[in-house]
Amino acid sequence: MPEPETIWIIGASEGIGAALARDWAQRGARVILSARSQDRLDVLAAELGSVHIPLALDVSDRSSINEAAVRISKIGALDRIVHLAAIYDPGKIADLDPEKAMQIVTTNLTGSFHVAQVGPTLLKDGGQLALCGSVAGYIGLPQGQIYSATKAGVINLAESLRAELSGRVDVRLINPGFVDTRLTQRNDFRMPAMVTPQRAATAIIDGLCSRRFEVHFPRRLTWGLKLLSALPYWAAMPLTKRLTQ
């Protein structure tokens, strides 16, 4: 019987991350739970059991990531790292506060860069590192603002990392559609094909256990956006403009 996996989930305090932690714990994995809120992590760890480890950090702070890595290295090599932490502020680009925009870039994109550099040193040979982009990163859409731009950057980062670490680390990309979380509840527009965090967690685990580089869901949304992003600008831009009307 194989040994239980040890999995580090960054962005585990709520939403998709918490659902992933619950699902993997039920499957017998030991989970290291990270996010900024120690209190929320403690509550989740108490729910899951004493074998699971709450470890607060801030992905926008490299020293915080490094300190967490030192602690994790004493536990042993990891089987998987899943990085989900992100922040979001809906609205049009012109309406976004510059300080908030900087915070989104630092957390979503620079935070993913920090994990991409530090994470591989903690993995077993052939271990898995999954970064979370978004279908919002496929193509510029109305009210995507700086969040979508950061997720496009994460997609590009994961693609580069996949090539650079080939044969040593199993790099994966997660691109969710709309998931019913605290972040999406702030949107004031219709969100097609919404899924629950539990369904998202199942899709992610199934995808990460397959051989596919990209895990994207729900397909009835993602394939349409993939097609839109593949069109030439002269065809795609009139269609995206119609979304503002």
C-alpha cells in the first residue's frame, strides 16, 4: 500500500483551497494548510485532525515564504504543492485604485513567482507543483481589470516553468471558471456555469491525477473562452465588446 501523500496547499483557509484540503484529507493525505489567516487555518486543521499542519504566511512577502519553507523542510519532502492564493477587486480598469492594483499584482503574480522559485526545492523527485491561473487570463474581458492580467501572467509563468523543470518537477496549471466563493460573490454581473468549491476541488484532484498539463473547468465555459482566445483580434474584439453592452 502506498504511503500517504504530503501536500502543501497555499490559499487553504476558505473556498477552493479549504474544499481541496477536506477532500485530500478524506483520501488519506497529510495536508499543510497555508494562508494569511492563522485563526482560520487553526479552525480547519482542528476539523481535519491533528496530523494536518496550519502554517500561516503571506505569498507577497518573500521572507514569509522562505520561513515557511524552512519549517516544511524539517517535515520532509512534499509530494505536491498547490498554490491558489489570490486577491480580486472587480470593476473597470479606470475605476481601480492604484494601490489596490499594486497589491493584486504583488499577491497574484509575484506571489506565484515566489512559490515557483521556492516550491521545487521542497518537492520529492518528480513531485508536483500546481499554479492557479484562471479562465479570466485567456483573453482580456470587460471588468477583468488587473486581476485578469495577473492571471494571464501566471499562465505564462506556468508554461515557462513546465519547460524549464521538465523531467524534475511535474508542473501543472489550474484554470478555474466561476466558483461560488467569497471573491466571486462580489461580482455584479451574471456568471455562467458557476460551480461549488466542492465540485471545483473534485475537478482539480481528478485533473492533477491525470497526465494533462492544464486543469480547466467547467468545460461548457472554458472551451468557449478558449475558442474566443484563439480567434484573430479582428474577430474576437467585436465579440468581447458586446459583453459590455
